[in-house]
Amino acid sequence: MNKEQERLLTPDCKKWGSYISDRQWGTVREDYSANGDAWHYTNHDIARSKAYRWGEEGIAGICDDQQLLCFAIALWNKKDPIIKERYFGLTGTEGNHGEDVKELYYYLDATPSHSYMKMLYKYPQAAFPYEQLINENKRRNKSQPEFELIDTGVFKDDKYYDVFVEYAKVDATDILIKITVHNRSNADADLQVLPTIWFRNTWTWGDDNAKPQMMSTNNGNISISHQHLGDYTLFVEGNPPILFCNNETNYKKVFNTANTGTFFKDGINDYIVHGNHEAININANGTKAAANYDINIKANASTTIKLRLSTNHAITPFQDFDTIFAERLNEANVFYADIQKHITSEDEKLVQRQAFAGMIWSKQFYYYNVNKWLQGDSNEPKPPSERLKGRNASWQHLNNADIISMPDKWEYPWYASWDLAFHCIPFAIIDATFAKKQLKLLTREWYMHPNGQLPAYEWNFSDVNPPVHAWSAFRVFKIDEAQKGKPDVAFLESVFHKLLLNFTWWVNRKDKEGNNIFEGGFLGLDNIGVFDRSAPLPTGGYIEQADGTSWMAMYSLNMLRISLELARYNPVYQDMATKFFEHFLYIAQAMDNMGTNAHGLWDDIDGFFYDVLQLPNGKSAPLKVRSMVGLIPLFAVEVLDHDLLAAMPDFTKRLQWLYNNKPELASLVSRWNVQNNDEKHLLSLLRGHRMKKILEKMLDESEFLSDYGIRAVSKYHDKHPYEFFVEGKRFAVNYVPGESDSDLFGGNSNWRGPVWMPVNFLIIESLQRFHFYYGDDFKVECPKGSGNLLSLNEVADELSKRLSKLFLKDEHGNRPVYGNYEQLQKDPNFNNYILFYEYFHGDSGRGVGASHQTGWTGLVARLLQPRENPTKK
């Protein structure tokens, strides 16, 4: 066991971490408007002067696990109109493709205990082009790409600073901080570096009126006292001036009303930029403070700043600083060397390690008490009454205050239930304990709705995400068991019991006609369909969804597999396994023949699954879009060992009864009653004929298969858009390989053609499961028309390689994720830093959408991890 693995066993090793959001402004939590216009209620400009209620933001920030005390950096190049305290980006209404961060920063390294962390922020030496970014994106339409920071030319001629921020823990409450600034230009340049420490404002709202305090010490450090957190000292090397203000709202600036206090949140900004000496406290105390390093950095040179945040006040803070940093970095190297021992490519190691780093840096303290948010605080004006019937009003039980893995701490600084399920797979490789806690967290009473629904995300907790929690829980359980050599049955049993409630919610709420065909709404796939599936249909009626129904078939099999696993330790779970097996059979029957309806979900002529629109007049129509919706039936697959069934006599007896007495059900499911030569049984929605038909389209490079994975919509629709007319109005789905051409869901999310990592990952896992049953003799042509016959496991490996090469250097030294940006591709100060985008252009592989979506795109870390035995699951 290496040092980092040992550290993960200690209870307080994660007391401090990178738990500060990259953006708190523009979130639902901070929105107290009547109409729910979060983007305008707290915007980037207001954020400088308004104290937040529910959380904090910062650049390269860290905080304790209750976010009582925060640390981050601020910068000023002496040209900007404001100091750089937070990342800038466009709101959902400003961007031509929705919200979008307009900065360049990278999460480079981190251990799961946060004992060592490193990130990079690139700060222009010219004035930051705020107005240019706003105006040019406003000018562009949806057919044009986003206008990015690098497009403005601010990094031309290397006129920028590389600001590296590193942390190394001495122990749980003793943290070394190193800021290294490189001047990349050929001329000397001035910069003010402002390491900033502040308290989250907990005293204004009426819950806890005790106000913490920080003040300057006689030797130029910052003494910190908090009634709940205890006492800390921020040791500051070099004796710079210390500037103090308070983390309080400047009411005059924000609301144009009189201020009652002094020294506000924007005080340090106003002093640095405007020379306002009255904005800071000359008595050197407050609730926010910054060390003011006013430095000149020589051309092509660097400067290092050292600080130390500690509960040990009597230390010589910088005596062993470099030695401890070297030790923590070496421990990180040893930790990852063990994880990457089977990876031979140095570039693959670099990509995987940065993927892990992005996931670790993207943990966030998430605080949201919906009842308190709706009702308002005792010391604040009462919120508008309209809110009580507005967003999240039916989730007043929800009270979150936890460290949670975020999809992206700028564009998605809130958890999403299906995103989180995918996050836990790569997390399990480096910290299975954290992954298990995340999965359990969403099933706790203060998250899960009393009716059994899991919260989707804060913009609308009632939206419906695909039910992948059970899949993730079992995968994490098996990864953890392989690592530790023993199963955590208590974890699996705990999650299973709560998921029983969630499964029942799905059955009761989303099977509209009681026929085992599920609607579900948008189901995470946003704008993939002809209509907005979360809104009333322009035709009236409802959509019976191939994906919603397939997700439920997958959910049934996931719960079946968990039941059988638990039955190893308690035979009573055999009854539960039987229940889920039967439910799976009924879903399979419904997908094949929807009772009295005119159309099934399977089209035998096209060889594909489609949604079916049920109209108010009783008629129905298939919506023939070749999309990911029709591939999701692949996900409903399970393989059971004969030995496992032999150990489950009650379950096996019930299976035999069904086979003998309901052959019409048995005939719908692929070979569940037939074992192969290795004594395995297959449960699947797809009989061999249907699977081959689907794979034929999926592995066709003129349809779904791209050089970088499986597209969300077939390229067939590039020349043959699907059209549907309602009262003369045309609704259509085209193949859109990159940025969205639709305003649905804010306009920044596109499922009409790009490659998405999570569903590709599930395709790969499903193919591996099918191969586990069929073996090497079952082959398909890949790509279609190539004459190249591959086993399903080889197809899975081929898809893994295509997805991985999004980030890896090709024969020309280029990474597809960076498209045609020459500086990102060729400049050594750019080309080894990786951004993990939300999704990827279906033809070129260029990164699109949120640029730090290491959450589910972090699955590439799992794809790069070799499987020791590819047939063993």
C-alpha cells in the first residue's frame, strides 16, 4: 500500500479540498427573483459586490468541507477594469450557443485525498476582452461556432502569464500553497498577484449571527478565527501589504440603497483598480483579506509566491516547504504509477492523469436548502410569493450540504443524477470509497423525493434523467471488490433498498397507459427528438419512447443482477430477482407488440427502434429518426453464469415455470433459457437478428460510426432530414455534428449528431457483455463495407480506441479535441494540457459544449485502463 492509499484510510484526509465552485453567479440557488431568471438576478458584474447566500466561487480555490473558510487567487494585469477574481463567461442568453466560459484554465494533477493538486490559469497581459467576447457572440447566429478567448488574439506573441497554482498538505489542516507565474512574453511585465482568503457569509441571514474574524498579525501574517472551524494562520512569505475588507454586499452598488456597514466584498477590487483607500480597512481586520504582491516579471522568466494555511501557529512556515512539496508530488507519482502500470504510452498516461485530476478538482461543496430558499431568511426581505409555485416548489424536503462531484464547476456547478452515476466509474479506480458515498448520497432522505424520484438537477429537480444509478452502483461494487478482495455487501444492499422506491416511482409515474411502455420526457437527451419531450406536444397526445422503455429494461436487469448478488448472502433476495426478471419480460413483450396499438417500437423493414407518437384520436405514428434512441435497447443485456443459477434454486424454479407456462414471453428474449458452451445464459431485448440489424447501422461510417465514436444521430439525416408536419408547421431533425442549431435547453446542448462519451461507454460495456455470452466466434463487419470481421469484444475495443484518440496526439502531433487551433496543437505551452469537453464534433472530433466536463467525459480514464481479462466481467 502506497502513501496516498494509506492516507485515504484516515478520517480527516479530505477535510480540505478543491471544493469551491468555478461559478456561483447565475445559479438557481442565488436567484430570488419572481420569474426564475437566474442568469440576470446575479450576473458576473454583480458577483463582485454581492455576498452569496449558498456558496462561493474562485480561481484555483480550496476550502474546508463545510466551506466556512475559502482560499483562491486573484490577479490584475494593470489594464483590466476589474481584478480577476472569478472566471468570466457568457450567460445562457448572451452566447450564440448558450452559456459558455470564456477563459483558458486546466486541471493538471490531483490525488484523491487532495494531498497534492496543481492547476494552470492563462491570464492575458492585454486588457481582458470582455466586451469583444460579449458582442461578437451576440452577433453570431446558431449556424456559426462560438467565439472563444483564443479567437480574440490575446495570446498572440505569447503576451500572457501562465499562473500555476499548487497545493501540498502537511496534514489534514496544514496546507502549503505555491503560486508560480511565468511571463511567456519577450518583454518584462508587471502583475499584481492577490492570494485571497475569506469566510463564506453565514452571519447575515439569521441562522447564525456569530461573525468570524481575521486580522493581521505583528509579523505580517493573517490570523483567522471561526467559531465552528477553529483557528488558522495564513503565513505569507515576503511581507507584502495585507488588504482587508468584509464579505458583505455593497448595497449601494447592487441595489442603489444606503449601506449600513463598511468595507464590502468589492473593497479590495476598488482599492487596487481605482485607488479607493476607503474601500479597505486600515485597522487590518475583516472577513476577507488578500496579500498584495505587486511584482515585475522579467521576459521569459518566472516568479514564485509561497503561503501556508495551518492550524499550527508556532511553526517556521517555509523552512521545509520545498521538501514537503517534493514528497507529496513523489507520492502522487507513485500512486498513479501503480494505477497506470499496464499503460505503456506516455501520452495515454498524461491524458488519463489529467482526466482524474479534472474529476478531483471538480468536487464542490453544494449547499441548497429548498424550503429555506423558497421561504426566505429571517434577516432578509421576504422573497416574491410567486416562487412558492415556481421552480422546485415540490422539493421542499431537499436539504443538501455535501461534497459532490460536479459535471463542470463553471457551466454545470450543480449535480445531475445521471451525470453523477457515470462520474463514479472512473472515481472508483482511484477512490472507491468516495464513489460509493456519492451513489448512496442521492438515495438519502434529504435528496430523494418521498415519492421515490431522484433529483435531476437544480434547474428542475423534477426532470427525469435515465435510470442508471443501479448500473453504476453494481459496477462500482465490483470494481471495489476487485481492488479490496472482499465485497461491500452493506453498500450494495443499502443502495438497492432505496432504488426499490425509485423503480416503483418509474413504474407508477412514467408508464402512462400501464402497458410497460415508458415516456420519461427528455431523459437526458435534450434536443434529440422531433419535439421537446419535456413540453406538451403540439399534436397533443404523448410519445412512447424507445429509449425510455429500454432504459427501464436495463434498470430491470440491473436490479435483477444486484438481487442475485445479494442472494449469495441472503436467499430472500431470490424473490426480488424473480420480480425484476418478470418485469423485464413484460417490457420486452411491450416493445415487440404494444397490445392494440398500430405500431411497435421495432421497425423490421428499417431494422431499427423508433419512438411512437400516440395521438389524441387513437392513431399512432412512428417518429423515424435514426438516433441514439434506437441504440439504447443494446444497453438492456445481462449474462448469468449457470453456476450462479444453480445456487439460486427458488429463482431458477420460477424461471422454468415461466418458460413452461408463458412461452410467448420466453420467445421474446434472446436465449435466456439456453446456455452456451461455457454454461452462461443471456438476457437481452435483442435477438440475434435484431442485434445484427442495429449493429449494421451503428458500425456504418456513413451513419453512426465516426472516427471518434458513435454519433448521437445518424449522418444519414445530413442529406435526408426527418420531417414531421403539424397543421402546416414543419418539425425536423437534421444531422448536426457540432454546435446546436436549436434553442432547446439553453441552446448549448446538442444530441443531433455529436459524439457523447457516456452513451458510447454504455455501448462499449454492452458489447462486452454480449461477447461474454457469444464468444469469439460471433463476428460482425466493422466498419460496414470493410470486409473486416470482428468479435463483439474487438468492436468494443475499436470503439474505445476511437473515443480515446479524441485526446491523444495523432501522427502529426495533433489532438482532435483542439480542432484547427494551431496554437493549442503546436505550442509546447498549450499542447500537453487537456480540456475534457461535454461532447465532440461528429466528423472532426473537435471539443464542443462545456470545456471542463471531466465528469462523464472523464470516463476516458476508464477506457484507457487496460482490462486484464477482456472476457471476464
